[in-house]
Amino acid sequence: MNKSDADLVLMARQGDQAAIGEIYDRYADRLFGFAFSMLRDREEAADAVHDVILRSSQKLDQLRDPTKLRPWLFSIARNEVTSRARQRSRRDHREVPDMADDLPDSDNSLIQDELQQLVWDAADGLQTRDRQLLELQMQGLEGEELAQALGVKVSHVHVLSSRMRDRMEKAVGSLLIARLGKEDCDKLGALLSDWDGHFSLEIRSKVTRHIEDCDNCTKKRAILCAPGSIALALPIVAVPVTLKGKILSSINHVQNGNQPDYTNSNKTEWAWDAHSGFPSKSTVITKSISTYLLATTAALIASAIAIVSFVPFGNNGNLEITSENTEVSSNIVSPSQPETESEAPQVDVAEDQYTESIENDSNPNLETFRSDFRIIRNETNLSCMEGDYCSFTVSLSDNPLDIISLVTNQVECLESEITGSRIAAKWDSRNWESLQEVQFLALDDDLVQGDRECEINFEITGMDGPIEMDPLSVIFMIIDDDEPPAQPNPVPKSQLSVSSSKLVFGNQANSKELVISNDGDQLINWVISVQGPQFETSVDSGQINGDTSTAIKIIFNRQQAPEGNYEGFLILEGENQIIRIDLSAKVEIPPIIEYLFSDPKVVYITNSNCGNGTATIGAKVSDDSQLITVEVEWTRNGIDSIITPLQLTNNQNWVATLAGFKTGAVPSVNATLRVVDSRGNESSANTVIGVRLC
């Protein structure tokens, strides 16, 4: 019998290591797939899964609802891979390894299709939350479990998923067209003439806008990118076979009284929600910034002494800038470089409107800055069209002796979306005099909404966290260049009209009136023609003055018309107008009973030999349609009714034998013949059978 997640949690809490093994067997492959998709490194993904299972084994007592094991594990995994990705970015700025190069030979067969690589390239362009959402859905999480793993409300999951799928499908389609459509479209070729092959947000936006305006590229995208194929294109990566043994060994090591042996070289502190037991945040424990600044300051003083001793001065006593002293001052600030991010990832500011916590101490480093230190903003292009960049330039008033970042903090837009880098600008002691341009792309929504404003608030941070100074706020004006849909040209009012587009005669009417009207002010000559058997018109042409009407009679000739349904139509023509009027009628003819008889006309009902006590009913019936009922209703005893069907003997002749007459039927029995055809038409006839006692 399969154990539930709650059963495994309870068993593991009691020290059952086999339960931990079953938890591993149930979720390791999906946890590994999620970790690999985010880290793109097989060994590091295995280490991440190791730490997730090991950490979860130590925190099982905190999980308030054991049935929530799956989203709880993926929430831990999400924190773990996010922490590792940040550490890796700060550690060596290395590029993400090519997925195919990192897979073992047995997995290479999974990615032979070029579509898979295209999808991975497009997925790399998504923001972190979209990628995590995509991968968690690939691992089977949905609804409440997905919301818990992401740390959002259930009601928000559908919105996030819908936006992610739209962005992913657009990204894949645009990437395919960018790579495969240039030869078929001269405009696209010109647009991408200097493209280096890197699918950036700017290239994606340009290609997407081009596709929407180009019929050829739109059709080609529909062929190249079939709906729903994105998830199927993502390859599956097998979990290393040795990982389970390594994890269970680490758990056993802890159970023997030792400290957990996590694979992450940088220690992390985790915060856990007291109500649910889910992780809320992981923070990398780094070297104290205060200590770092003290050491850096000491190094600066020592270097300054050395520089003063050897830097040459000019005749006027001023410092001469040479290649030697420039190189030395560059080396002074180099220790801070590993703590920075070389490139800021693109994020969708309009959707997330949040920044992640700085992974350092929270004390502001006020002592590093002069009281008049500030960021200088120059307004350059605060208005932009949809699909273009709004921008402004910023600079520093003084050398910060630190790494200063201008971080996007909050965006308030009215029915608009704008996107840009989370870290909008960055300075250090080497480039603090540079003028930096901050750009935000106003997304084209293809909706006519009018011009609207977007206010963006920025936070200024240093190596030691946020800096207390006047906040920076910018208001962009987004110019709506979408055109309202073209209105169809008004159709000229028809001058000729009729009272009805269909005349129904049914099975009774022989004629119907059709009123022809001239809604204009000019005389109209008209003609009318009839199509269909039995339909006629009283007139076939005429004239009608402006703003007047005339009535004509449409006839259905029922004489000698066989039973059945009749369809036809009229064509009315006049002044380059053609009007069609449909016609319908029915002819219903009840079955014809030519005769009905009883043989003999009198029956005798005693035990004597004066009669046989039976009578034969005979009838001749004809009809254009098939007969479905031919029966006679009579009584044996004068009280109870009996229905006896007649049998067809030959050409339209029907017979039945009536027997078993009783004394109650004396002196006669009324026999009623009932006939119904396939169209529901009915006829009847009566005959009397005499009944006597012998």
C-alpha cells in the first residue's frame, strides 16, 4: 500500500530513515529537474538537491501541515537555487554552461531537436520569477501547491501563469523568426542587419513588433511555433544515481550527533514562517562590511602614503597624472569587485514591483559620504512612444569611495507596462565621473488607452546597504501611438425592401401577400421570378414610386399536388439590388379507405353448429406515403376494447380475423378501422358486426 506524504512525514519525524528514502524516491527527480533548469550545472544541481533533502530532514518538525510536503520541498528548493545563483554571479561572473555540454552521453539524445535549444535560449530571457514558475509547473505543481512554493496567493497564480505563458510563447516565436525568417523578409533582414545573435529584450521587442505588422512573418511564426509545444520541448534530465546514497549518508551523519554537512561553500541563514513552517528567506553570510571598509580604508591610507612618496609633481606643485599612478589607483578599488554584479538582469518591473533584499548587513554606511553627496539627474527623454525607450541620465556629485547602485524600487503605472534593469546605474571610484543613461522600455500593448504616466522610485545603495539621502523619483510620459481599429465604410441604405424574407404556407394556405417597398425617392422598375414546383406569382414585374409600397400575391397551387414538403424561392431585382425570399409549403393527404367490410355480417356464439363464431374484417386503403398503422378497434363482451392489427395481403388489401365473441356482445359489435401514414395523417371508418345466440 502506497504511503501518503503525511504518513512519510510522520514516520520521518520519528527517526525512520527509510521514510526519508521514500521521500527522496518520490521527489528527487523533480527537484533535480527544477534545480538543473535554474542552475544549468549538473553537479551543482545535485548539490542543491542534497542540501534541500538534508535541510528538510532537519526541519520536518516545523512543517505544520504534513500533507503540504511537496510544495514545502519545492519552496526550500526555490530558496536554495536562488541563493546559489546569486553566489555564483557574485563569485566569478561565469557564463551559464551550455546545457548540452553538461549532460552525460545518455542524455544528449534528449536534445537533438533544435527546438529544445531554441526554447532554452528563449527561457534564458525570462525574468527569474517566470523561469521558476515555468519549471515548477513542469514538475507538476499547480493551484495551491504552486502558490505555496512561490510564496504568493492562490488567486495570483493564474495571472502569473498566463503572463508567463504569453511571454514565453512570444519569446519563442520571435526567436524562431529572428533566426529563420530573415531570408524571407527584407524588412526583418534590415532590422537585424547588425544583430550579433544574442536574443536580448530589445531585440525581442523589435522582432515582436515587426511580426505584428508583417503578414508573412505572422504566418511563418504560426507554422514554426505550434501552440502548446513549449513545455514538450524542454528536455528531461536524469538525477545522478549516486545522489541518494550520499544524501542518506549525510542524514545518518547528523543523526549521530554531528553538524549538517551542507555542500554550499557559503553558509546561509534561513528564515522560516512560524505559522506554516515554509521558508520565507535565505541570506548569504558574508564578511562584515564594516570590517571590510576598515580594512579597505587602511589599505587606502597605506597606498596613499606610497603614492605620495613616488608620484611626480610638476613645476607648479600640482599632481601630474601618469600611467603609473593611474594604474595604482585602479588597484586600490579592486577588492570590491567580487562583491558586485557585472550585469543587472532584466526584470519586468510593472509586474513584480519589488526588489530582493541586499545580502549584507543592514547598517547604513553614512560615514563614507559627505553631507552634500548626491545623485544628479538630467532630464533627457522623459516622454516616449509605446515600443520605445524613455530615458534620463544621472551622475554623481563626488567620488563615493564605494560601489554605488541606483536600484529600481517601486513603479506606479496607470494601465501600462514598462520594463528595465533592476540595477539602473552603477558607479565606483574608477567611473564615478561618468554620465550614465537609465533606460526603460515602454511595452507596446496594441490597445488604444491614451497617453499615461509611469512614476518610478529609485533606491540608492552602497556596499553596506541602502544609503540615507533624498530619494530619486522620475515620471515618464508614455505616448499611446496605437490607432483605433478602422471602421467599416457605411453600407448605403437599400432603396428596395420586402416585408418578409421567407413565406411559409404550411399545409393549409393557398396564397401569401408580399409587400415590396421603395425606401428611396426615385422610381424603381422591378421584376420577380419564381423557382420551385407549385409556386406562382400574381404578377412578375412592375414599377414602384419612391417612398411607397405595393403588394403582390404569391400562390401555392395545391391542386393535384402529391403529398410532401415543397421548397422554393423568389428573386426580386431592381436598381442593381437582388433580394431573395424563401418559400415553403406542405401537402398533407389523409389515407383513403375505399371500403371496409365484415364477413360474415352476423356471428353466432353458442355451442351449436349454427355458426363458427368468427368474423373476417377486410379493407382497401391507399396513400402516397407509407402506412405505419392499420388496425381495428372492437369488443368481445361489449365492455373491454380490443385492438387488432390488419395484415396486408396484396395490392392495398388488408384483413384481420376477429374471434372469441361473448354473450355480452349481443346484439352487435361496432368495429372501427384506424389508418395512419408516415407523415401523421389519419383516416378512420366503421362497420357493424351482428352477434346472435344460436
